[in-house]
Amino acid sequence: MTAEQIQSAIEEATFDYTMGDHDTALAKLARVTAAAPAAFEAWHALAEINFSLRRLDDALAAGDKAHALRPDDLFINTTLSRVWMEKGDKATAEKYGAQAKILGWKDQLKNPETTKDRL
């Protein structure tokens, strides 16, 4: 799959999910991750949708795949923190939460103008 096809499929799956067609959304993302296992955004979307549907083990599995691809991504660390918190593992949730905070601070240091606009 091309990057454009991957992005298009993720957008379609997100739309399906927001329209209440959860099974179609999950199926589309499963096809993307099978065809393009290095598609970080697809794994992350799969984690978020499963989390929203309270399928915590599936969310964790997808989140772990995404994290393996981009361990320094602020958003996947936040997602994993939320999943672990819901699963009742506060220590692991805090580990990912702390990593997300550190990554956020690094981003603020690299992009001080963006941060100034948020204040």
C-alpha cells in the first residue's frame, strides 16, 4: 500500500467509526495493518478505536505495535497510559504518562513559538 492509500483507509475507517459502523472501521484498519505492518498511524487508530469500544486487550495489542514502531511518539505514549490505567495497572500507566510528558516538554523546547500561542 502507498502512503496515500494508507492515509485514505485510515480516514475512511475513522469516518465509519464516527458514524457508528465499528465493525467496518476495525476491518478496514485490520486490512491496512496486515498489508502495511509498519503503518504506525493505522496501529494507533486501531488502538484508539478499540479503547473507545472498551476492548482493552485489543487496544493494548495495537498500541504496543504502534509503540514498537515509534516509541518516541507523544500520542501513542498517551494512548498506552490511558489503556493501562483502565486495565488497573497504575504503575505502567504512569510510566507511559511520564514518557508522554517528557516528549511534550521536548516538543515545547524545540518549538517555543507554538507553545507561546497555547498560553
